[in-house]
Amino acid sequence: MKHARKTTKRMRIVIGGTLVGAVALGTFAVVSANAGSSPSAAPRSAAGKNLARSTHLNADAAGKAAQAVLDAAAKENQRVSVAVVDRNGNTIVTLRGDGAGPQSYEAARKKAFTAVSWNAPTSELVKRLENAPTLKDIPGTLFLGGGVPVDAKGAPIAGIGVAGAPSGDLDEKFARAGAAALGK
């Protein structure tokens, strides 16, 4: 054990040369691989074929529609709440008008969700309950007049729900005023 092996000069040259050669070979391989690549030869992501574009209503437009609802209701001395949801039923904006009942806030959101889910006014969907009464059992929906879908290029992008007026017809009238404010 006392005999420590001494590295000879020749051994150090061989080891050093091997390391330099390995580094040079690795660098050459990386440079060669990159030089042979072009943007079109780069690995293609599978995402391009698996993604779809969709149109969404932005927060400013949703706010504009909601305010148009409250303005239309105020002209007729009605106290309502309004909700605007996106294509997926997620709330973009909700406004509870001064003096609107506490139940109106949630009812407006559910009407908006229902309208965008079926891409139809909730007043039309109420009629479908005659043939399919269990529709009303779907969580998060409310089959009362007052919800309208908003579409772009034939596809639903949002729903506007209104609650608090004495009738679903009035709620829907105000919801349509909100949709009209978006250029519909």
C-alpha cells in the first residue's frame, strides 16, 4: 500500500489527448447537427394539428353589454342583476343593479350559462322542457326567460343573463339590449 503509482509523463499525455479528442468530437457533433438543421427540418410540434382557435368576448365588451342591460332596465324602473359568461360558462362580469333582489345575482349567472350552453335564448329552452323535463336537472342551469346567447360567425362566444324584473320576458328584453350593445 505504500507504493503509490506515479503517473508517467507518457500516461499524462495519453489521458490529456483522449480528453481533448473527446471534447473536440462532442463539439464537432453538436456543430454538425446544428449546421445541418433548417427551420423546416426542426422537430414539429404536434400541437398545431391538435389546437383549435376560438373567439372570446373580452372583459371590456362584457362590461359594455352588462351596463347596457342596467341602463335598459333603469329606463323602465326595473331593478335587475346581469351576468355575462364566456363560451365555457365562466363568469366574465356580473353587476347587481341598485335595489335588485339578492336571488337575482345567481339567477342571472345561471341564465347566462344556460343560454350559452345551448346557444339559444332561455325562453326558447323553457319550451323544450315539455318534451325533456329532466333538462332542468342539469347542474348550474336555469330554464326561465332572461338569458340570451351571443355568437360570432355562427358559434356561441358568450351568454348574457338577466334576473330581477317581474317577468322572464322583461329580463330577456334587457338581455337583448346588452347583446345589441355588442353590435348584434
